[in-house]
Amino acid sequence: MTGVHQTSNIQYNYWSVAELMPKDEIKKLQLCRLKEQVNYLWENSPFYRDKWEKSNFYPDKISAIEDIKQIPILSKEEIRISQKEDPPFGMMKMPGRGPINRVAMTSGTTGEPVLIPFTKEDYFGVFCEGGVRGLWAAGVRKEDVVHAAYGFLPFVGLAGVYDAAEHFIGSLVIPGGVWDSLTRLKMIKKFKVTVLMGTPTYLLHLASVAAENGIDTCKLGIRRVLTTGECGSASVANTGLRLQKAWGCKVYDFSGTQESNYISWTCDEGTSHLNEDLIYCEILNPETNEPVGPGEPGKLVITDLVQKTHPVIRFETGDIVGGIDSESKCACGRNLSILKGYSGRVGDIIKVKGVCVSVSGIENVLRGMESCSDNYEYMALNDGEKDKILVRLEPRKDIEPGCWDGVRRKVSEALRESFMINMDVEVIPPGSLPVFDLKAKRFRDIR
């Protein structure tokens, strides 16, 4: 049983018994579920059995949760190849699992999109379970009117919490489909939306459109903003502050992968809790693939412990995170381990003069400066001798062009103070950079 909800008491603070489970019980549950999953895949998945046999891994090698490191890592490219050789789902569809009633698709920013099938059991029983905990922790209840601000693409990151709000909590959920931003704002007001969900980039853009049209977002009645799809408030503090100021309410954050599940969500304390009964998370050294020390940063590798349609085992997410804190106790009362935020994607982090520069670090600097708008990009360059970083940003629209050089100098100084290296900064006219409805694509490597 993945989660238990006290429906008789609307003031009940926790959705699942897993949120209060003692650490030793969580570890026992993780081991039990890992063994069950590995044995299930050994018997039912030709892909995993072949991959594991070639690496000399067999199910009987798992006697402790730490033995997971003996299982070979799964890359996204392996999934793509399997889907090319055995379309449409390849290794992502387990033999005998069905019928499929939901299909998701990755963004394709790092290559051919990966197709992800769900059975009804795994979508509602596992995937939506991973998301509804965060909704409940954010205070979303049956009385709320929820709007997920995205087009109905195969982006399951917002679809999962959309469906969880409707089917689990019982909220009225307003679809937005192909609405433009101004129409969306009018509908938010008309339907008296109380919970707004979207990517940080788009919700900041939506607030900007409201300001341009004389709409006071703080008077629309939004009482909760929930973000996913990008580094949010749990990873980039100043993005959270901008969202909070823009919408006049508390901001909560989800993280996850479409290949697996919701990995974490924030509580009222702003703490990012892991769904560690559903997913096992490892933090590895990006260069050696060895586990880092407790609480140390590294790349995130995840393992599905419950879902059976397309379980990923030791899947390389491509994310760099700040580490996992399994010792600290959150004031909210939950025992789930704490994810210490995302730094960016493995390919988005540039090493210059021995300093690792990430998209979340640059974003935190820019969004902490009043003179900068929410539109920026950065790129890796090489002048023939060394790598360099160029940051291009749009100033606020009310700043005169004659003041742009002052903005450039202040941003350059702030970046140098934050990273202890010099970066090239270019201020460009407002409207020069694209606006994104979902995930923003801010990094370009043109070395």
C-alpha cells in the first residue's frame, strides 16, 4: 500500500503513512521493494535480464540496500535505442503489462524524445500518488479551484498533479489548453482560481503579462503557487521570492522525471522531501559513478521501487543536486529525507578556472537583482585558448537604454562576487529572447 489518507478529517496534515515512517522502517521497506522489483524484472524483462547478465549481476547479490551499486546504470540513450529497435515503447513497456491508457513523452532537449507508457494502475496508483502528497502538503483541498497553466502536451509533470487534484483530492480543476496568457488571466479571475500550477518561467511571464494589462495578480485570489519542470523555489531561492512577490502567496515546488515519478515536493517549511518509499535515490560522483559522502553533491540516479509498467533501475537522470540529508528533522514532522536542491543538468554545468558554474547559480544571481527581467540565457564559448561564459539578459522594460550599461556592470560584479570568476555580460533589448510555456532552454554550448 503506497499511501493512506485520513478522509474523515480534512485538517489531517499528511497524505501517506510513509511520510511519518521511522528511518529504519523506510530502509527495510526500500530493501524489500528493491528485491521484489529486481526479481520481477529478472523474470519478466528480456532487456534487464540481458543487460544484467552481461554485467555479471544477479538478483541474489542484493542483500542490503547499499548493494544496489552492483546493478549497472541505465542511460537515457539505452532507452532510446530500445525504442528504435522495438517501437514504440521498447524496454519501457513490460511484457504482459496492460492495457496502456496513458502515454507521456520527454521534451527531447537532449535527443529523440522517450515515450513512456502507463497502465491505469501505475498512473493513478503510483505516479499520481507521488504528486498528491505534495499537493496535500501545500494545503490543496477539495474546496480549491486549481488551474494547471500548460497546453495538453504529453508533459506528464503537470498532468500528474492535475489528475491527482481532481481524482484524489476532489478539487475543481480548470484546463487551459491553448489559451493565450491574457485569456488565461481572465479565466483565472472568472473561475476564482485559488491554486495555480506551472513552470517557474511561464508563471513569471504570466505575471508580467498581467502587469502590462493592468491586472493586479495579488488581488486575483491565488493562495498557492505550485511549480515543476525547472529549478524552482527549493533550488533557486530568488526565483521563489520573485514568484511569491508576483502572485502574493506562498510558493511550493515539485521535482521529478517523466521516466519515473515525482521525486520530491516542498512542505510548508520550504523543505524538499523525497518520495523515498516509491523511489530510491543515489547521489554519485559524476566522473567515477561512485557514491558520494552523506549530504554531498553529485549526480542523481534513481530506481523505481513500486511501479511495474516501465520501471527504471539506476536511471541516470542527468541532474546535479546538492545532496540528500537523511539526518535532519523537518519542523513539519515528516521523516522523509531532504533533497538539497538542484544545481542544473550535467551538460549545463561549465567548469571555468576550476569553478563549476550552473544554470541555477546564474539564475539565483539574476533574479535577485531588481533591474533584471526574467529573460536571460547563458552560453559556453572558447576564445581559442580557454573556456568562457557569456550571459545575455533583458533588463526590465521600464529601464531606459541609457542605463543598460549600468545594469551590465552591476550584473558582472554580482556574478564575480558569487562565482569568483569573470563572466562576459551582454544587455539586450526586451523582447529579444524567446518566451517559454514549459521548460525554458537557457543554455547553449557553442565551443
